[in-house]
Amino acid sequence: MLRVRRRPVKYARLEVRPDGTVVVTAPDGFDVDALIERHRGWLEGKLAEIEGLREIAESGFPINGEFYGVIHGRKPKVHERFKTVVLSPNPSDVLDCLKKILRRELLPLVDSYAHRMGVKYGKVYIRHQKSRWGSCSPRGNLNFNVRLIALPRELREYVVVHELAHLKHMNHSKAFWQLVERFYPDYKTARKELKKWWTIVELNPYWKWLARGEV
């Protein structure tokens, strides 16, 4: 599906959303068809990649980089030993359960890296965000997306390092990335993997249900 947004921008932008929607942002009078044609090869590659991730995303509930079997029951629970997730009828209850599990893991990780990086943080919030894995507020509070529970643990570790680095550099300057690299050398690979996992979560039917309350 193609979506064209006419905006007073200087340069046209082309992006492919996780659901496969192609979005073009361009000023009035801009030749969108010509832009699509110039980037046809890139677009076809991105759409093929999304289709491959869609098949993976539909194979279960993502937890710790794996896909757990789903059981429907009265009370939500994650059985790491048996690789299963119990989903109750209320999405809010499931999200609360996932937030508690994630918080138990993240807090020691945040404490450890904060000490090593020489930074002090405020409060830690676990929220269901639709646009980012985490953020750091000007007051030093850290926000982490409950979707992080889907990721392999090493990628969660990168997100923690990234947000803590913002306590010293509230930007993405060269100094910021040097600090990140010092504590997570393979950050470039992690960033690529995070994009892939964001698409997987967006395409996953269970996370869609959690986001919209729909089956």
C-alpha cells in the first residue's frame, strides 16, 4: 500500500513501515511516481525483508528473542522453562504481568551500568510505547518500553547503555556514540537488530492484540 503525505518539506522522504506500507512525504507538485521508480529495487528488497519477518513474527509470542507457545487462561504468566506464555482475556493484565517481569530484570542492569558509567538516574518507568524502545527525560528519568521483553537479553542491555549515556549527552553527538561504544562496542550491530525486532513486534498478532485490544 502506498501513502502520500504532502508537506512543506525541502526534500522528499521515502520510508517503508513495518506493516509494509510505503510512505512518501513530499511537497506539492513533487513527482512521487518518479521517486518510486528510482528506488524500486530498494523498495522491493525492503518489502521482501518484511514478508520474511512476518513469517517469523507469526510463529509465537516473542520473549527473550525466542518464540513461546501461547496458552489462553485466566491469569497471565510467562513460563520460561516450558517456553510458554499464558494470555488472559484482558490485555491490560497481560501488560502488567510483562512489565513486572521486565522491571525485575532491568533494574539490576540499570544499577550496574549506571555505576560503571558514572551516572545517576532518577526514576525508572516501564510503559507500553508505540514508537521507541526507551527514552531519557531532562530530569534524568528513564522510560523503557515493555516491548523490550521480546528482545534477546543482549539487545536489552544495549538499550540500557544507550539511555544511560543520554544522562551525559542529551543528543546523538560524536561524544555520545563514543560513550556508548565504550560500554557496548558492538552497538552498530545492535541498532540494526533493534530495527528488525521492532518490525517483528509490530507484525506479531499477540502484540497487535495487546496494542489494540483486538484478537
